[in-house]
Amino acid sequence: MGMADAATALFTRHLKFDPADPYWPDRDRFILSAGHGSMLIYALLHLTGYERPTLDDLRNFRQLHSPTAGHPENFELAGVEVTTGPLGQGVAMAVGTAIAERHLNAVYSDDLVDHWTYVIAGDGCLMEGVNHEAVGLAGHLKLGRLIVLWDDNEITIDGSTDLSRNEDVVARHVAAQWHVTECDGLDADDVSRAIEEAKADSRPSLIRCKTIIGFGAPNKQGTAATHGAALGKDEVEAARAELGLEPKEFTVPNDILSAWRAFGQQGAAERASWLERLEASGTKQEFLDRISGKADESWLKPYVDGLIGNPPTVATRKASEMALEVINAAVPSTIGGSADLTGSNNTKTKALQPLTADNYGGRYIYYGIREFGMAAAMNGMALHGGVIPYGGTFLVFTDYARPAIRLSALQKAKVIYVMTHDSIGLGEDGPTHQPIEHLQSLRAMPGLNVFRPADAVETAECWALALASQEPSVLALTRQNLKPVRTEAVDGNLCARGAYRLKAAGNARKVIILATGSEVEIALAAAERLEGQGIGTDVVSMPSSELFDAQPAAYREDILPDVSNREILRISIEAGTTFGWERYTGLHGLRIGIDRFGVSAPAKDAYEFFGLTPEAVAMRVLDHMKARGIQ
Ligand SMILES: Cc1ncc(C[n+]2csc(CCOP(=O)(O)OP(=O)(O)O)c2C)c(N)n1
Ligand SMILES: [Mg+2]
């Protein structure tokens, strides 16, 4: 209610959109970062003539199967660009949509890409830590196409903002090289004037809209009581009287509705002329393919053939860089980056130029030490469309980026996280930097591909899978060198199965060892020892447990015969928590991993200390077989 006038100014006088084609690529992006105010965007979409939400949808606000979810969800309604609700992330994603817009503008010119990103943000969005990262990044990249309208109502859930904030929000934005202006948020003309001013400035803009929360509810406005709780019948009626609205619920007077529908049609002519420009551009198909997220896949086979012919002993972070050299040439929509660990994450390939305020055409972003801001920006870039963002940090710092990784998964944002230093194998940096629970906790997240490749071939295959997936992916990569485990040519992408038999038992099969990433070579060497004692051992590489779980039952049964079969012992080896591995080993199996924090030591010593060596593994397997009476 407090931002209704500001939103009216934006939607009727500035925002470029066409409800007849909500995904028109050159539309302006509107992001309601204050997602708890979802009814504002639902009302705007309804009034301007989007197919949904209908009046019935509005009646069914927050009910099961209604698209008018508690918070705006991009997968529920066209016109909702990104999913918001976790405060702060809307602004941070908007930084990404603004980056994508400028980049594509540099590639395709004003004719095809020339639009703005508008945000409505509350006090909460500006208080969250990620806001500081987002504001810093946007200021640095001089994202003048980004305009944030701040609903400055001085109220949050607990009451007055005086309870928890005394910082000068405006000064903070000015310090971050933003343009800031103020307006009366309850006066559409004044808001519109401020938007004009913001558009004329080449910096990102914050418009401080002075508002009253719950404006129009005569007895409750200006208080936290209007934040989320229902106003109640009496106060709703009083508000209707105060605002001069129809007394009947869910009715929009005809003259008001037709005026809004007319506003909704203002963009049609602009879209028509854009379509003409697209036809005349000579790049129509390429542009549309890019927007649809297509990525060339023909690079994989020749590249893998080359690796098989000459298998390298490299860290998988290096293998990732090698794959990226080929991918970045074949897939022009990739935009790489790192949160200040470029040389460690191996994310920058030779030909990539930095994306900067002076060169938006570049394809590599120095995000600075802003893991959360980077991840949220990548969500915005991916959902803008036309670019496939990938970005790196250490796997342990997925914790810093986690709320945005979760939103990548929820929103099906095609973001690729290049997470290196994926275990104690990073060595001397010690337990603060050594991930333990991270792989399993990421695997527990729905809708996220977690890949942990074992060598250069698997790394390339996992990259191909990540690029082909519509879901986000995490690539967990080593710092330390790994021996090649895939040295024979095969048809197709073995990692697509999630897990596959890398080595079949020579003797009668008694043991199946499942391993991921750097532990696959340990599994192979341990298996050799066991075979030497007549114990047939399969080694299964499992780069993705999610993809394995999605295989047909017969395939899973072939790789892992019935879990209740106690004649075959199943072992898992992963240099991280053993938590969760019982789903593949069964309770009577053996889980080899690390259920404590790591140690600061050279990688080799750390592996020895934790018993992650072929000798120690073979010993534990033999002991376990003896204890269980397996011959
Ligand atoms: C990350 C996060 N923390 C907490 C919440 C719960 N929450 C929803 S709205 C809100 C207060 C927001 O205040 P403000 O942005 O000023 O919104 P207003 O009350 O003015 O509408 C809180 C704490 C949330 N949605 N996201
Ligand atoms: Mg507020």
C-alpha cells in the first residue's frame, strides 16, 4: 500500500513491457526485492493485462496451487522475473540482470538490447549483508541501467528502524559511487521526476521514496502492524472509505481497469518495432538461440579424444581450465568470474577479456571478495537470459554463497559454480579452508547438480553436463594433481550416468568401492591390493549421485546389486563427511571419510593422517570383512 503510488509511476510512465509477450527479450526488468509485498506485483500484473494472475488467482492468495504464492516466484507467473523473499537477494540479482543487459548491449547494440532494471527494495533489503556486496559491485561496474526504489518507511517487523539502524544509507550508496535522489513516494509525479533524474545519471541510482507503511489504512498505517498481519475486516473497510474505493471486495471499477489495461498496451508498438529490428539484424537466430540458453556440445568429443590419447596428470581445477579453453571458444554466451581467486579457481581462460565499466563486452568478471554477491548476481544474469554465468571460489565458501545457491536451485537458474580446493587435499590452509560437510550438504539441496570429477576426462564430461542442464551445477574440483583414471575411449558421456563401473572385479566379486573425485585413484590402488589377495573388487566412480539416482532401476541394480546382499561389501571413499553415504553402502557397508575438521598439513600428510591411502583403505576393508565373517 505504501509503494502503490511509486509502482504506479513506474509501471505507467517508465517500465517497458508487453503483457502479450512477457518474455520479450528487450523488456525492462522489474524486481520486487521486498518480496513479502508480493500482492503489489500481483495486482500490477493483473491490472496491466497479463494472462495471470486472474481475479480468482488474487482471491486465492497464498493458497495451494495458486500462482499468487506468498512470495513472487518466477516459475509461477510470467512477469515475475526472479524469485524474491529472502531479503537483499532481489537487489543483488538485479545487479546481475543489469550486467547481462550491458554485456548483451555491447554484443548486439542498442537495436536489440537496450533496457533498464528497476527494483523496489525495503529497509530489510538494504540492511542485509549481501546488499553491501551488491551495491559495491554495481557502483564499481557503473551499472547506470540499475535503478533501486527504496521504500523508506522506517518500519520493519520489530517496529521502528530506530531499533536497529543508525547508518546513513544514502551516504553509504554515495560512498559506493551511486547516484542518490529522494522523492515523496506517495506522489506519483514526484516519483516519476526522480526516475527521470535517475535515468539521466550514468551511475546506478538509489531513489529514496519517503513512504508510510500500510498507507491508507487509517488506524494502522505507519506501524509495523501493517507489515504482514491481515488488517482485519473493519480496518479494510475503513481503508476503502479513506481511499475512496468501491465497497465491494475484489472489484475493480471499469474506468480504472480500462485505464490500466491501456497502460499495459503502451509497450506493444515498441515491441513491434523491436521485432522488425530483430528481423533486419542478420543475427536473429543466433540471438534467439542465446536467449534460449542453447550451448554448443560438439566440443566435447574431439576434446576428450585428445585427452585419452595423451592423458594428463593434473588437478581437476586445471582440467577445468583446460576444458574452459575449448568451451569458451565454442560457447560465446559464457561469462566467467571469481570472487578474488582467479588464479586458484583457474576460471579465466586466455582469450577472455575482463568485463569492466569501460568494456561491458568483456567476458570475465572480477567479483572481488563477494561470494554471496557473485552468486546472486549470477542468478540475475542467468535469469536475464542470453548469458551462461560461471564463477569460482573455494568449495568451503559455498557457505558464504549458500542462500544464493539455494535460489539458483529453486529458480532453475543455469549458473555453474566452479568450486575448487574441494577437500583436505588443499593442504596447508588447514581446517578453516578444508570442506568436510559441504559436498553432502550441497547434494541434499533439491535441484542442484553436484559434480565431483576424478580426472581431466570426467571434468570435461561434467562441464558438458552442467552446460546442458537447465539446473544450476556445482563442480567440486581439486587443488592437488590427480592421476588419469579414464584412459580408454568410450562412446558417449559416462558421467551422464552419475556413477559407472570404472574397473570390474578380476576375481569373484566380494567388494564394490564407490569413490568420487580425488579418491577414485585411491580406490583403484586399494582395489589392486585386494585383488592381489584374491578379493574381487569393483571400483565405481560416482561423479554425481543425483544423476545416478535418476537412472533406471536395472542400471542402478547392475552397479550396486541389492543393498541387502551381504555377500558383497560396499565401501564408500570420499574425503569429507561419511554422513549420508549409508544410502549407497547400506548400514553393513563401510564408509571411509572424515567426520571431524581437517588439519593444516601438506596434502599427502593430511591424507595419510586420515587413513585415505590405498594401504589404509585395503586394511580397513580386510578388517571389516573379517569382522563380518565375509570370506
Ligand atoms: C533474509 C530474510 N530474513 C528475514 C526475513 C523475514 N522478513 C520478512 S519482511 C521482514 C522485514 C522487512 O522490513 P522492510 O524491508 O522494511 O519491509 P516493510 O516492513 O517496510 O514492508 C523480515 C525480517 C526474510 N524474508 N528474509
Ligand atoms: Mg520498511
